[in-house]
Amino acid sequence: MLNNPKLEQINPISINLTGIRLLVIFSLLLESPKTAEEINEYFERNNYPKECFSVDTLRNDMNALRYAGCEITRADKTNDYKYKLLAHPFELDIDETEVLNLLKLYKKAYLFLNIPQLINLENLFNLLANYTKRESVSEELKGISLLKDIDKELLKTLLIAEKNKNIISFKYKSPTAGMLNYKFKLCYLNFRSEKLYINGYNLTYNKFSFLPAANIIPPISIHLEDTQLYTTEIRTVYELKNQAMKNFQEKFDEKIIETHSDKILVEYTAYDFFKLNQRILEYGPNCTVISPESVRNYTISTLKQMYEVYKND
């Protein structure tokens, strides 16, 4: 739906009230069919700066929209006395090639945008879908967003939990085990293979893990307990070669546990899975994770995801 003007802020002296009324009615009909009563109630609820208008006034408004090129049904018994917008002259003629180009651009850009920006993009695609004349193109536009199957209120809660590193509880639909209850310390959100995942410490199983957000069943509960109580030490061993070995300098959280002529083994102690992953990636191709298996698999998954982003460039 279009962004309606804030009706209570309209100055009836400086603006044409009939024009505003027509724009709002057009916007309401874009959203869904409406009865005269529903339209009138909207104006009442939003403090339209004029007394409620009659059915005759609304009929004149509909005729004005029809004169502007809108195709609107009559409100009678056959359609539950609702006005329905069938077509309008403001539609866009987007073809399949243009949608494909939008999809390619989106696939290259989504990893560099934050979740609110991606939600705004999804809203834009849905708006374009409402304006296009081609039904097949409309469906393709609605299918571009990688967040299309995720509840937006759930996303807002996840973003709050990510910012505050909260502990959350939720129901999770496992493809293999069915419905599960999880308690989870959320560290961050990211994409893998074009799916949004939550990453953190799974308190139900006492291990770090990542789960696809689309499998989470809303609502999510945020706990206000001290998340430091669930800080768990992660000891990771990785092998450094070549330039990484030559330039290596021990930091407070790293120590060399084995030295060879062509490599060194380093133990890294971390309390944040995200920082651990970043440290490993800093060493580039001269670093190989030895243990634990969970960190090794996570690194492999991250590298595969990066490859998918850059392979076509």
C-alpha cells in the first residue's frame, strides 16, 4: 500500500482536500476491495479534516478515479458491496528480462546489506509486483527476496536479540526431528547458501551451532538473564604455513603448541564464535583448522558461501 498522508496534519486551506481524498481512496483500493463504510471509517480513524462524507460523495470520487483511467467495480450485492480496483493507468510494464536483471543484482548485493535494508528491498519488490500488468512477472518479483518466507515480526525480534546478544527461546521445526524447543544465546545473523541463519550457543545441547531462521516458529521469547553465565570457552587448533607462519606473533589468546620446519600448530582460545571465525579467515589460504570438528565444518561452510558470491565475477 502507498504511504498515506498523515491526515491530521493536512491544512484544508493550503491543499485540495478532494485530491487528497482521491489519493487515499486509490491507496486503500490498491490494498484490497473496500466497502463505503470501511473507507469512511478509515477517514474517521485518521482524523480527516472534514466531516464524514456521504455515499453520494464517495460515488462521485469513484467516478473521478474512473475518469482518470481506473477500472473500479460497482459496490453491489454480487461483490459484498465492495469497490474493487481491477486495473489502473499507473501500472508498470516490467518484463521477464528486467526481473532477471533485478534478481542478478540482488544476488550480488544482498550480503553487503543489513536486514532492515533487505526488508525495504522486499517491500519495494512487492510494490512493483502490485503495479505490473503481467501476472507471471508479479509472482517473480515477489519471489526475489531471500526473506520472503520469514515472519517479519520474528526478524525484528532477532535483530534486537542480535544487538544485545540476548538469550532467546523458540520452537524450531527440524526437517528430521520434528518440532523442538530451543534455548539459544544469539551472537549474530548471516547468510549461507542464500538462506538466513542464526548463529550462537545452543544452550539446549551445550554447543555452538547455526540454524536457518525460516525454520523458527514465532513468537520468540527474549530472556533478560545475564548472558555472561553462558560464556563458553572454545579451544581451536589450526595449522599455519608459508607467510602466515613467518609473520605469526603470539597474542594473549594464541599459543604455539607444535613447531615444524614447514608449519606451526597454534591453539586459539575464544569466547565468541564470530570472532574466532574472523581470526581464521584473516590468515587466508595459509591456515587450516585441525580441531574441533564443529569449527572446521563452520569454516568450510563460510568459505563455500564466499565462493558462491565471487565465482561468477
